[in-house]
Amino acid sequence: MALALTRPTCVLTQFFRLITKWRIERRVEDQFKAFIEGFHDLIPADLITVFDERELELLIGGIADIDVDDWKKHTDYRGYTETDEVIVHFWKCVRSWDGEQKSRLLQFTTGTSRIPVNGFKDLQGSDGPRRFTIEKAGEPGQLPKSHTWLVIPSEGSRSLANISRTVSTG
Amino acid sequence: MLISADRREFFFLLSHEMFNPFYCLFEYSAHDNYTLQINPHSGINPEHLNYFKFIGRVVGLAIFHRRFLDAFFIGAFYKMILRKKVVLADMEGVDADFHRNLTWMLYVSTSHVNFTLAHSVSIRENDITDVLDLTFSTEDSRFGETVTIDLKPGGQEMEVTNENKGEYVE
């Protein structure tokens, strides 16, 4: 979430830092230490840190075989319709991609490359079931964004080139 | 020596067992219910740290042999493996409600409009202490029992205020 922070606060900042650290790291510190000790028995830290977290997800979980027909069937649109030029080209573009690029698009939008067992109809958002959604917003020429759903600015070809670029650079 | 197909099957079956929330070692995140995180209460199993070390080795072994596990983790877990700093934004994948609350607090405390009096257009600097009564502590539920945790020594006595402006929140 991008916030314009004009008046940041020190005490509050410290609180956020500590509560985040506690919720994510400190609560499972012992467990994680044991896990990483075992992990480093096989893979040294300096060899794994060449990857970023998205690459590591694909390295551990593999690249899923994504069914684009199922994906498209369970996609909602905001401001676009399925027959819009941008959307038609979007799906054409996605179909032409290899497994890794498709996985990366899914990661970019939903935060994980995992597909639910029963396919895209069961995709979950942060507030319950949430279908894959493409929204029209922003100025032409801006890069696509994602916050629970994909946001593509209008103006066809440039947007799609931007998706490709945004997704592949992570 | 296992032949390749068996080996693949072996890692798949093993990952289903290791990460099965039934064993209390891992649990599904509150974000989407299909990404995994370490269960902070895994200590219910006295041998849990040995299991975590074993799981760390299996994950390392799978990467070493280029086999995939049927497991997807919260983004913060991958960052921890890569020794990257965990920030507030990573909380979204852990607990979306909690993340929403924190970002709301951040927004209120950094905005000029007083939301409690928004209808009367009272523009002044917000003080989070007007809105929330917070200390440097948090509550954790351990098998139904609520425990108060200090985020720093003596945290329960320290109030979270808007003092000492000047540092940015990541």
C-alpha cells in the first residue's frame, strides 16, 4: 500500500517495526532456526541468496501447469469487458507465454503462484473468495499495478508491453 | 537408488505429510488459506525442532536434486530464507486483517484530517493516542489462553504515541 508519508512518527514507527518482527519472525524464531540449520546442511546461504523471494517460490514449488481457459473463464473485469481490445490482446499475450511467465503474472497479481486445487474458481483474496480481476485505471503509459487484482491502464499495445516488462522484472 | 519418477513421487508425498497442518508444524496463513507458515505453537510437539531441521533438509535436498515440493509458503518465509528484512508490507500475506488495521493506523496518524470529526471538517494533526489506546505489547492466544507479550522490555507500560517525528515507515 503506497502512502504519502508527510508526517512519519518515530514511536509509532518503532511500534510497527516491533509488531511486524514479532508476528512474522520472533514468534517462530526457534522453529525457523532449526529449519534453516537443516536447509543450510544442503544449500549454503551464499548460493541461495542469489535468488529473490519470487524465484525461490518457483524453485521450491515448481512452475505449475496453468490452464489459461480456466483462468479466463473465472476472471472478472472492472471498467473493461471481455471483448475489449486490450483484454483480447491480454489473453492472447498470456497464452503465448511459457509456464514461468504465467506463474510470474499470477505471483505479481495474487502474491503466490499457487493455484487452488479446484482451479481458478476457488482463488482466494485477503477477504475471502476473490476471482482474478482486471481493472481499468491509471494513465496510459503507466505500468500495470496489482493490489489483490491486476490494474491495467487503457491504451492497448503499450499496456501489454508494460505487463510483459513488469512481470518479467518482478 | 530410486528412479526419477519415484523420486518425484517421494518428494510430493513427503511434502503432503510434512506440511499437513494436522501435525501442528505448519499452518495455513490467515491470508488466503493455502499458503503455509510455521505454526507458532508447534511446541505442543516436544520433538518439533528436530522435525523442523528435518524439513529444512528435505527442502534443501529437493532443491539440490531439482525436485519440486507441493508446498507454497507466505512471502515472508521466502524472504527469511534469503535473509531479507521483513517489512510491514509482508504482513499482508500473514494476516490481511491485521495488516489492514496497521495501515489504517498509519494512515490516520499521518493524515491531516481528523477522521473522528471528518464531517465537521476539522483539520488538524492527528494523534493516534486520541483514537487508540496502545502499548508496546500484544496479545497471543495459546490454545485458548490469552498471553500478553512485551514487544520490548517493559513494553506493557509504554504507550504508543505520535512523539519524535522524523523517521520513515518502510
